[in-house]
Amino acid sequence: MALSPDDPTLGLFQVLREDLSEPLPEGEDPRSHPENDPELSEDTLRAMFRHMLRVRLLDERMMMRQRQGRIGFFGAITGQEATPIATAFCLEEKDWVFPALRENAIMLVRGFPLTQWLAQVYGNSLDVLKGRQMPSHMSGRSVNQVSWSSCLGPQLPQAVGAAMAAKYKKTGAVTIGFIGDGATSEPDFHCAMNFAGVSNAPCVMICQNNHWAISVPSKKQTRSATFAVKAHAYGIPGVRVDGNDILALRAVIGEAVDRARKGEGPTFIEAVTYRIGAHSSSDDPTVYRSDEEVELWRRKDPIQRFERYMRFKGLLSDDERAQLEKELVEEILAAIENVESAAPPARETLFEDVFEERPWHLAEQQDELLEHDPAPSAH
Ligand SMILES: Cc1ncc(C[n+]2csc(CCOP(=O)(O)OP(=O)(O)O)c2C)c(N)n1
């Protein structure tokens, strides 16, 4: 594959106008590239908007809960909502997701209950994992999403391996693997790209280039012109897409998923976006990046860009927008209240799920523990 000005790994695939600085005159098309519009149905557009807004409102409330000391850790995706939500809308039930740090929301779109999702943040008795997982490392067997790994990188070779298995078993499933710009410096990234190419696996690998790996800027991760261009070295198609443009993402990821499903092999996608908030609740980004830079990206906000399109299409009025937000906040607060009122995992669960038959020494330890403190206190 020769590099050319038309090379999709060097350009930026877009549908929506990028800059929100100036209000659009009444009736003006918010698309800079209408020819790329995937022309989704009204129901799909409404559902996508709802999910984007839901995640934004959820993240705001979870960061507040963390500051109040009610949860230990949270990683918001503010500014990056478009990529996970667009991905979820490209998948079939049988497909698998191997996320990195910022794709937990895909589970919610695919029907994972909000209460169970939140319970994995709180790690209490409603948590199917019994509070044993790292905080906020959500997973959902019912929606084919594995946990992300705290250690950067391994999810990508796992995604390719699962895709290879799907190919051998002829299940027709496609797998999606995510990676951050920082994690492309890990050997796992290169191993995954190589295996995906050689095995022609039905896999889509998506790099969310949000410009920062905690305090390390993306330009320190590579000397390549873009991340997407790396696809050429592995002999697979690559695309660089606007990661704050949900319509562009839906078009590009949808096409990659279709190709994979038809047996035409893997694709590597770079979604160019920005992490508006902190890396996680443990980070203070003001010490390593400027307010001006953040402000520049706020003016490319993925929800506001999509909202302009929804209004242009006549699918969202001021009243509908206000009503939607009210409904979502009510839903989120009710789910949080429900989860917060649950007790911690019962003490005896500490001894479950390792041995089929509990050895005598663990039985003794359990008896001793329960005798000492039989009733765990509520949150
Ligand atoms: C192998 C490994 N090295 C370092 C870390 C520490 N660490 C946690 S998150 C992170 C930055 C990740 O950046 P990126 O891959 O760009 O994803 P983002 O957080 O920006 O979404 C680092 C260096 C780690 N978890 N694992």
C-alpha cells in the first residue's frame, strides 16, 4: 500500500463540522462532509444521542461520588463518548468487546443493567464479582464484554486471539479490541497487529488517541505521522477518523465490522479525540497541560456536535432535550441510590469460588472470622 494524499491513515474522516466556536446560522447544514453521512434511521439517531448524554451525566455524578469519598476510584470518559457509543451501535449480540480504559459504556448500550454496572464500581453485595475486581474494571458476561486490564496492552492480542477462535469455529462473531495512544508503545500492540494481519482475523482494533497517556503527550509515543499509518506495516487497512464525530465513527467502524464479518480481515482505526477531564480520579491534569488546549477541545465537544445535527434534522427541540436530561438524571440517581443502600459483600464470600470443596483450614478460618464479626456494616 503506497502512501498518498488520499491515504485514509493520514487524513481525517469526518461527517460533522468540527468547530463549535461560532453558532450555526438557522437552517445551515452542520455537516462538513454530508457525502460521508451514514444516513441512520431517526430511531437510531435518537438512541445514540440518548446514550451519549447518559454517559456524560453518569460520569459527572460518579466523579462527584468519588470526591465525596463514597467510591474509591473512577475514570470518566468525558469528551470521548462518541467512540464507545458508535462502536456499540455497530455490533451484533454475538460479537465480543475487549476494552481498554474508556469503553465501559459499550456494555450499557448493549443492555447491561445500570445497577449491576454501578455495583461493580462500589464492589458491594450487588456486585456479581463480589467486590474482588479492581474498582471500575467492569465486565459483563451477558453482553460479551471482558474486563479491561490495569496492565496496558494485553486486551489487544486477546481480541485477536478471540477473533481467530471465532474464525476457526465459524461462529460469525467479530471482536473489537481497544487501545490508548500510550499503550501502542507496548509490545502487545505490535504482536496483536501482526497476528491479526497474518491470520486475517475478524477483528477491529481501535486506538483512542486522546492525546495524553496520563502526563505523557502522544507525540512522545511515536515518530510516525499518525497512529493509523502503522496499519500499513502489518499489511492491514487503516483509517484515521474524527473521534468526536459519532456519525463518522459509525460509518468507519460499521464498515470495518462488516468487512470482518464477511471474512475480509482486520482493520486498524485511529479515533482522534481528547480526554477533557483527568486521567482518573487520582490525577490532576492541570500540572501537565494548558487550559487553552483543553478549551480548544471543548469547542469540538462530541455531544454538542451531534446535538447540532439532531436539531438540524428536526429530531431534538429545547423541550425534548430538557425532558431527556431530566429522565436520565432521575434514572441515574435512582440506580446510584439503589446501589449505595446495599451492604458490603458478605464476609463468607471471601472463602467462595476457589475450591470446589472447602479445605478444613479455610473452614476453620471462616468460622473464626464469622464468630469475630458476624454482621458486616452497611455503607
Ligand atoms: C504496562 C503498564 N505500564 C504503565 C502503566 C501505568 N499507566 C496506567 S494508565 C497509563 C496511561 C495510558 O494511556 P493511554 O494508553 O493513552 O490510554 P488513556 O488512559 O489515555 O485512555 C499508564 C502509563 C500500566 N498500567 N501498565
